[in-house]
Amino acid sequence: MRALVIGAGVIGASTAYRLARRGAAVTLLDRGRLGGGTSATSFAWTNSNQKTPRAYHDLNVEGMRAHAVLRTEFGACPWWHGGGNVHVAAGDADRAALRERIDRLRDWDYAAEEITPARARALEPDIPDEALRDTTIAFFPDEGWVETTVYVYAMAQAAAAAGARVVAGAGVREIRRTGDRVTGVRSESGEVYEADVVVNCAGRWAGGLGAPVDLGIPMSPNRSVLAITPPALTRLGRVVHAPECQFRPDGGGRVMVQADDVDDAVTASGVSESPPALAAALVRRAAELLPGVAGAGVESSRLGIRSMPADGRTVIGPQGGVAGYYVVVTHSGVTLAPYLGTAAAGEILGGRPDPRLAAFRPDRFGQAPPG
């Protein structure tokens, strides 16, 4: 089978790798550099911490398990970093909500526990005692984070080793459809790539790319600001959620910081570049729990645009009864990539639906408008 995968982010690279490993003749196209789109502007936290409803939670747990399989399959996996996630909640409402979450996750057999300040400081010794007073602290030991560009390159190289053709700098202008069959794509340079199946992994562009051939997915992409410090005096070893932000290591002593309310603000404003003042404010927030970044400033910042389907849930599967077409687009791409790549390849080449994907089919939207 000739399989053409659009988009070499975490989802597309994973899918291309699994298709190639199973014997498909794969072409992986990306209009820019590998992993240089949304995947490069992600906080990249692997988790199923606040993923509801239960079907979506279970899907993300499958993604976490699939990352573990890759560690067995590849041996060394330098892109994946564990250590869990420490969550510090302050204020009565947030503390109660965190305890309720711990209870729910434990009922769902997900590793979650309330820990003491002493245990939190054993995990993260740079957090000062005073920052943990009158707080509730949770620990989620199975969570981690991913260096997305390293991951994408590893998957693309493994796909190429299995026979795939990887083409960067080849954007797709249109999906080619004849009647009830997709037959390939035309690139922005005019080149036609014929295929038995086109797999649309174009992230936030997936809906608009499919729309001209009546294969649109409604998308609601939102924005995210990531602030990265210079190398800082800190022993930070894992993802940490503080009362006003979340942060994690970013290599070489750097710390990456994000905050949900800042993301909401930049989404509402529609800015196209990361606002320097907001990035600096993020680092100051992180310093409340991590004094080693106080005064460090911002070495760089990124504005990400998340690949968010309109209802917030993953979209995966064939669409509209059209042969030769399969779509994979999701917000939780870093967590889900290794599982969705395996599941998509299994359905495309095996011909049997995966029941775990039943709640995430694209046809739930009906005839969708452009993304």
C-alpha cells in the first residue's frame, strides 16, 4: 500500500514510522522542517491528569503506555523524561479540587497520591518551606515530558530506515479526490503525489486542508505562551504545577514556564507573536516556588497554537465514507503520538476498527465546515 502522511510533527512522524514498519510504501511530507510546527511549541507534558470524560482519559493512558513501549523498543529514548509531576495547590477551592482529582484518578487506577511538604521537598529540594505552607500537594509519578524535536527526528529516521521517503519543505496545496476516493495530494510546488491512502496529520491545519474536498474538521485552535529561562541555579527534575503557573526542565539548566490564564489572554487577543511582558511575568511567577530563576529573565519565548478540535477531543479515523483517506488530529499530541500512530497503522493496514477509538471518529461532526 502506498501511504502518504501529511505533517511531520509528533503525530505524523509516529504514524509514518508504524506504517513503514508494517510494510507500507510511505511518503512523509511537511511544508517546513521536521517537528517545526505545533510540536515545537508545546509544554510537552505526558499525562492523563485532567483528561475527561473517561474514554478520553483512557485514550491518554494508552498514550503513556505506548511511550513506555518505545523505551523497550528503542532501548535509549533520549527524548523522554520521567520523574512524575508535583502539583501544589493553594486556596480552599483549589485544594479541594486537587483532592477530588486525586480521588477520581485513584478510582480510575491512575497513580496519584497526596504527599507531605517534606516529601515534596525531597523530590524538589529547591522549593522553599514557606512556599508549601497551607497548601495541598499531589504527586503523579507516571507523568513526564518529551523533547519533541528529538522525538520527531527519531521517528522520522526510524521510518526512513524502514523504507519511508521523508520530504521536508513540501507543503500540500490540495488533497486530490475523485468521487468517493482520495487519490493523493498536490504539493505547493505543483508536484502530484499519488497514494492508496492519504493520512492527514496536519495538526491545526488539518480541517482547512480537508475542507475543499468535503473532508473538513471543525477546529478551535488556541494559543499558548512558553517562557524559557537562561541556565538557572536550580535542581529542578520534573514537571511542577505551582498555584500560578507550571514549569519543567528544558535542558542545560533552563526552565520552561506556562500558565493557563496567560494562554487564555493571548488566545482572546489573537496575538501572532509571544508578548515579552507576559513571558517575563511567567518567570517571575515560577520564582515564587523556584527561587533559582528569580532575576534570570527570559532567554527565549514561543507562541504556540494548539491543534484543538472544536469539541476538545481527539479525531482519528476514516471520514465521510471516502476511501483512501484517514485523519488524525488532537490536542494531546505529545502524550498520544506513539499510541495513535500504532492505532492508525493498525486500522489502515489491518482493515479492522479499533474499539478504543469509537468515541473519537471524525464523522461525529457530520458535514464539517473548514477548520
